[in-house]
Amino acid sequence: MKTERITLLASAEFKAFLMEEARAEDISISELIRRRCEQRQNEDEQLLLALAAELREATAAADRALDAGLASVESARAAIRQSRSRARYSGAAL
């Protein structure tokens, strides 16, 4: 495998983090970065992402349905108030 050099500028804290992570896995910093950048999503991760997307869509649909329901209730309450007001004005009992 032909390799090329890449220079990465980082804070002292990030460098220390990389060093600790590499030390914990007993690999070089370069190998740590290669492994983490080359990781592909496995089947479970792909499924989880798809489920999360479905959950976001379902939550948005539920929010819209609740908003519509609340608007309907407010409309009914306004109609009842208006009807009671007319009844009081005309002297009729409801």
C-alpha cells in the first residue's frame, strides 16, 4: 500500500486525547485515525438510523395532528361561547 503524509494541526488537548485513545488501543495515532475514519456503518447502525428517521417523521405527524385537534377544540369553544352570549342577549336559556 502506497502511503502519503498528512499534516494535522490540533490543540494540545486534542493531541493528548488522540494519544490517550491510541495508547488505550495499543496502536499509533495514525492507525487510530485510519480505523476511526474508515469505519463503515454496520447493519444494526443502518437500521437504527432508519428507525430514528421514521420516529422523527411519526413525531412530526403526531404534532400536526395534535395541533389540528387543539384548533378544532378552540373553534368549538368559541362557537359555544358565542352561542351562550347570543342566548343571554336574547333571554333564551341553553
